[in-house]
Amino acid sequence: MVFEPNALFYWMLKMYSENSHHKKQIRICNEGGARSSKTWDTIHLIVAFCDQHKYKDIPLKIAFFRNTLKDCRDKLYEEDFKLCLKMIGIYDKSNARKENQSPEYDLWGNDIFFRGLDEATEQPTYDIVFINEALEVNSYVKVAGLFFRCRKLVIMDWNPKFTAHWCFDLEGQPLTFFSKTTYLNNPKLAPEIVENIQRYSPWNLEDLCLPETKRRPHEQNIANKTANRFYFLVYGMGMRGAMEGLIFEDVKWIDQLPDQFDKEFYGLDFGFTSDPSAFVKCRFKKNSDKNQKSDLFLELKLYEPTKDSEVLQSRLLLVEPNCKNFSIHADSAAPLMIGDLRRSQFQIFACPKPAGSIVYGIDLLLRFNIHIVSNLNAKKEQENYMWRIIQGIKVNEPIDVYNHMWDAVRYAAFMELRQYATY
């Protein structure tokens, strides 16, 4: 057996050993850059647990997850787990089951399952849960059941390609430990891989310990057109950064909605079980200069799943008791919900959704100065709603995540503000 993990393995083992006496679930969150061996060190840790629990009467139940079953099977199982076990020298094909479906592996009598969070089945109780590339999971609701049922240890890892995410909200919670690693923490990396990561650095590598404003430029990378600040910050230095291609880059954060305005109305995007219902209060201030943008002020009042119209109505009235007195513009694709709200005396209107309405609505919003009341979920959507990028080229197609607030605002603006847009 060749068992040679990196320092992260020993840190995780230490965190678990020092805190297991609490008899409560421990969470380890490994945040870091590319090729820092986060995933392989986790596999090494699970191998160590299985080794300590060889052929016991009650086997460990361990689950590996990714956002989709396909990625879990094709990437986490095939490219990481199997290869790591082969490098250690313990992989045995006869212990593998259902490799072309939902893989399972028997490691010294312990059961390891590979699953996707897109599977509709209710998950059983596990002793250890590992969620790989956790930032792909856009809602805490998708993992809440796993967290609730896990007996001993939850491990997650990710490249910090966002600046706001539910994973980051776990930091500081009891028995939750965050690590930070980069490619420099993986001494086994081949020189050519290190060089490939460093080619993205826009700064002289000797200056990375200095504040960004004091770093010298990396002349060669800039001349070669490989320098990329976002890629090197996230995948090289393991630092959180907003992705390229943000749709609403230029917004102003405010403490509260202004008292002086010309119009007030609401936008509503329906969510039911995993996606949130987004309810946004909007105030509009017209600019007297027709050549200058007018101001659109937003406050995200509700951002949570509402399973039916009864729950939604109670939540709307709780967060905004007077909302029945104002126009609410919502997704026309949910006529039953709209009908229920109308029967309860809400002034709600269905926004039409013809072909091209999403891009049109985004373009309409970009013609206003957007001000948003500070809110974690609003910030999460602002920093993560982006245009699709194909082979480095931004295309006129938004990615369909982190858009619940923006859809609500888009419906409202389409119905209320088209005549005020500055073209």
C-alpha cells in the first residue's frame, strides 16, 4: 500500500479526532484553488476511516455526492476515487457494483455510495457524507436532508468561484471547520501543471504576498495574453471572486428604500420546493433629463420556497403587510397560483413571456440605475447571475441560475417601466 496524503489529510484527521467526543456532527469545508488535492485528501481520509473500521459487524455507510449523478459517476467516481485507490494499491474491481448506474464500492466491509443531488429519491442515513464541488449546488435545500441525517462527518470541497453562496454561510458555525489550500499545498504536482496554473497570474509571482496594489505586473504572461485575474485568484490563489460575464455588474447597494419616489410596485417569481419564491419591492424615481437613466430601487422581501398558495400568501403578508394595496407582477406560467392570490384580494397580474422576453427584460433593466437594499440573498444573485461564456466569448444567453430575484424584477419592470427606459 502506498498511502501518501498531503498535509490537508492530517489537518482534517486532527479536526475530527479533537472534536469527535462531542458526539455531534462535524463539518469540514475545504475551500481552495485547482489541483490543491482537496478531493484526493478527502478520499485518503475516508480510506483511513474504513481501515479503522475493517469488517466490523455494523459497516460504515459513506456517500459521495455531486450536483448531478452523471458528474458524480463520470468525474468523482471514475476520475478521482478509482484512480486514487489504484495509486494507493487497494482498488479491487470485484468490490465495485453498478458502475454504469449509481456506483457502489465495498471497502473492507464498509459501503460507499456515489449519488447525484438531482436524483429524486429520499436519501438514507449515512455516517459520512462528502459533497464534491459544493458550489455547484445552488440551494441549501438540496443538502438540508443529508445534513440532518448524517451521523458523524460532512465534508465539502470547492473552488471559490463565487463571492456569495450558502456554503460560505456555514463559516463560524459550531463544529464547522474551514481550510484554505492552493496548488502550492500539493508537492506532488508535476512542474508542467504548476507552470500551467501560474501562466494565469497577472502579477509577478514574487509579489503575491504583497497587497494587490503593490504587486508588479507579470510582463511575460501579459505579453502572452494568458494573464487572467479572476482565474488566478480563484484557481491559483484559492480566493473568492466574482465570475466573468456578470449581467448586472453596476449596481449600488443602499441601506433602505428612498422616501421620495414616483411609483411603487412589486415583482414575484414563484418557487415551490427547492427554488425560492422571490418577492421584490420596487420604487421608481424618474430622471427629469431624458438623456440620463432613471433610478430603480429594489428590496428583496422574500426569498424562500413556498409549497403552495396558502403558504405564499401568509409569507407575503408577514414580510409586507400592505402589499395587497399595490400592483404585483408575476410569472404567467403559474396561473393557478395567480388565481388563488386574486381570490384573496391581491392585485396580482400575469406578465406575458413571449420568445426573447428574458433577454429583452434584462436589457430593459440595464437601462436604469439599479439600487438594491443590502441583503445576502440579493448579493448572491447579483454576483452570480451571468451570461453564458462559450470558448471565452460571452453570448447573449443568461445562465438559468441565481435569477429568481431578477426574474421578479424583470416581470415588474416589463409591466410598469417600459415607457421610462433610456434608449
